[in-house]
Amino acid sequence: MLLVAPVNGAEFRTNPKAVVELFTSQGCSSCPKADAMFSELGKRQDLITLAYHVDYWDYIGWPDTFGDAANSERQRAYADSWGSSRIYTPQLVVNGRKGVVGSRDAEVAGAIKEASLQLPVSLNVGGQKLEVSVAAQAGGGEATIWLITFKDHAQVEIERGENAGKTVDYTQIVTGKQMLGMWDAASGTSLKLPLAELTADGSNGAVILVQSDKNGLPGPILGAASVLL
């Protein structure tokens, strides 16, 4: 069951059924439909959503204002982990396990319907710190705990490229990603982070992501929680 509740002015989401990652670009004519669908998914209380704006379409004539080479590398890493050489936009990845075309309603709905996460992650704000607790889980393998910061909304007027003349609303825009440490499956893991780390570069929220490692590449996501400040 997902909990969405304001605590100390912050809104938390815990125990989602899925983390939905959208790889998108302001320079891709197929992306606005996916961006709109993604915004609607973000309203669902059983999902955590993250939008990674890639930079490999910037050459068309409009550099994505949120584009980052690190986001493109994450998408390539997913493709490598699945034994594929193909990346594209819009691509939607569910729990790190499956990628589908982000503008195809039926494919998106089907991937989310099948999804589930079993590892509880809890968050709390105490003073000027974010308290993170990842539960223990018998038989759990190696996994990394990540901090993903995001900006929950922005509107962009696109002046050039395939979407020239359009004004597009974007949500859950990834602004940064850093490793916090390894999850201890036997005893669980607790961490404390300064809130200032969550609000740099215009960010106003964060996701704590526990993701398995697949020979140095991203594997399945095991658990997640988010906070909107």
C-alpha cells in the first residue's frame, strides 16, 4: 500500500508498485504525447515517476534545456544490460526490467500492470535532514542506494527543431543522480542526508532508489520512495 502524506511540509510516497522512468527529448517530435501521458502517470499514487532528458537529439537544432549526457548514458546502460544496441525516444522503463515505447498507451499500461516492488523504503524529514531507511530482506543480493533529485514541473517554449512553436509541460525532471552506498540485505540500511542536497539546481524533490547491479550495469529496481519538498 502506498502512503502519500504531508510531514513537516514534505510529501512522501512509499511502497509504490513501480518506478517509471521516461527517456525523452524536447527535440523529438514523438515525445510530447509521451510527456503528457507521463504527467498523468505521475498523478497515480502507486507510481514514482522520473523523466530523464537525453542530449543525443540536440544536433537537430534545439538543445534540450534539461538534456544531460548522463541521462543518455543511463539509457545506453539499460540497453546494454538487456543485450540491445538500440536506444530511442520516447522510451519508458518500468522497474529497470522492461522498456516500451512511451507514447503507446497499451504497451505502457501492460508493463505497469505486471509490475511490483517488494523492498520497503521509508523516508522522514527531521530538522534539516532526510532520514532514509531501507528494510532488510532475507536472500537479497547486492544493490546500490541512489539519490535522484528532480524538479516536479516546468513549462518550456520550444523555438527550433521538430517541436518548434510548441509550449510543453514537463514533470518529474531529473536534475541529478548520486550513489549513496550499498544496501545491506541482512540488516537493512539507514542514512541521513542534508536537505540542502535535495534542493540544489532548482530541485524540489528526490527519489531514493535501490537498484541491483548487473555486471556493472543497472539491473532491476528493488524498492523506492520519494519526497516532494
